[in-house]
Amino acid sequence: MKSPLLSLPGAVPAEGRDEGVAAHYGDLFREQRALAGGTGFVDLSHRGVVTVSGDDRLSWLHLLLTQHVSDLPAGRATEALILSAHGHVEHAMYLVDDGQTVWMHVEPGTQGDLIAYLESMKFFYRVETADRTEDFALVHLPAGSIADVPQGVAVRETSHGRDLFLPRGELEAYAETHGPAAGILAYEALRVEAHRPRLGFETDHRTIPHELGWIGSAVHLEKGCYRGQETVARVQNLGKPPRRLVFLHLDGSDVLLPGPGTPVRLAADGEEGRQLGFVTTSARHHELGPIALALVKRNVPVDAELLAGNTAAAQEVVVEP
């Protein structure tokens, strides 16, 4: 969906998976600094919005998700995954219950497949699922923001900020009084800095939760059965994931950032060395310079200097080998 905020002065449309909102509004680093300082907002209205209502909503979702939600208190934010039968990540949801309805936001364009799966699992449970993307726009307020929240709006409050499920028709009016607006590139740079994985960016068809550090934050290890749980338990108790997420400090002398899919190799082996992983997201940070997340083989030494394409990269451990 195309955001009306693309008409704001300086707005440059984002491309790829984030098409439909602004990449930036003319000054990427100013927008990052504003968010880091707790001011402004980010238009995430391209993300899917799904609701689950009904008396059985929490007990039913508890059976399907990787997270413990059967007793989720109203207003408490959490995140959860849906896995394949083999334990691979299929959906990532960021949710909150308002006492009557579970609100969740998901990656752009994935809400249809998510609802189709949820509908197939309803059976005799008293639940109703709905795609509310056309009616509600997601707005992100950064951590530390003191901006007011319109009455009656569902809110997810986390350590990274607040996600507002704002009626889509109120988006332009909200922007007029709660600026400055920051683009998705500023939001993504802070996400990379915080080592937070994103479905479709840090994941591929083989990803299991352990590789990205989702154990604990999105996967509860002491809840009942759900699809893919056997893989989660087996890796947790008997083995190690084959890959691990790393944070990269990139050489700032290169003009271009290594894009998603760029091979990662040992610097000692040069550009012709064996590929050990790939870049998942790269960004320009207002303080750290060029940075990235990458997925590498578990046995890559944690102190090894790396190459992302032809760019030198120093790694920080995100997931322990």
C-alpha cells in the first residue's frame, strides 16, 4: 500500500520489500539522530496488520505460536514465530492483546499467507481472524518519545519504542502534529545497530530460530507443543545451529555498501576464498558508519577478520557459536 506521507517535502520512496513508504525525507543522518534522541516517528504503514478476536484467541494462538501467550496480560507486547514442520521460520509476528483483540503486525505482503494458515487451524475454537491492513497503519515512536497516543489506539510498547495501530485515515493528521518524520532507512540502521533480525532479510528457507537469536525473545522453551518444536528442542538440547548471526563494522572508505546476499569470506583468504556466509542487511549509521548484519557458518572464528564482497569487515558476536 502506498503511504500518503510520500507527499511530505523531501520524501524519497523506498524500494524492494519496503516499497510504499519513504526511504528518507532528505537527510538520513538527521532522521537517525532524531529517532535515537527519542523524537519523531516512522511511517511503517506498508506492514501488514492482522487481528485475532474471540474468547479463545489466546489459548488458540498458544497452540500455534512459538511464544507463550495463553496468559498474556492485556497491554504486554511480545513477538512470536510460526515454524514449518521442520522448524524453519515461516512467519514473524509482533503482537499485543488489548483485552478483547490480539493486534499483530507482520512483514509487508505476508498477511495473506498468515491468515490462510490461521484459518486452516481454527477448527471449533471461538476465534475470528481479519486482515486489517487497509484500515490501520502502523506508526513507530522511538524509545524515549513523549509523544501522546490517540485515545483508543492499540499500542505495543517495547524497549525499542512504541508501535501504534493507527486508523489509516488519521495518518496524515497524525504526521502534521507529531513530526519530524523519519524514513525506513533510519529505522533500519537502528535495527541493525540493535542486532534485531527481520523476516525476509536475515532469514531464508533454511533459517531456524537459534541462528538469529530468537530463542527467548520470540521462542519460549517451556511451553507445550507447536509445529516445529521438535527441531527447536533438539538443537537447543543436543546440538548447535549450523549458522549464526553476526554484526559487521564495515570499512568506511568504500563508497558502496555490500548489499544483501554479498558473500562473506575470511579476509586472510581474499576475494577468491571460500564463501562462509552472506550479508543480510547493510546500513549507514550516523555514529558507527557503515554497518551490516550477516549470517555465517557457526565455526567461523569469532575473532576472524572478514570480507563482505571486497569490503573489510570486523565482526561482533550476536549469536554464540
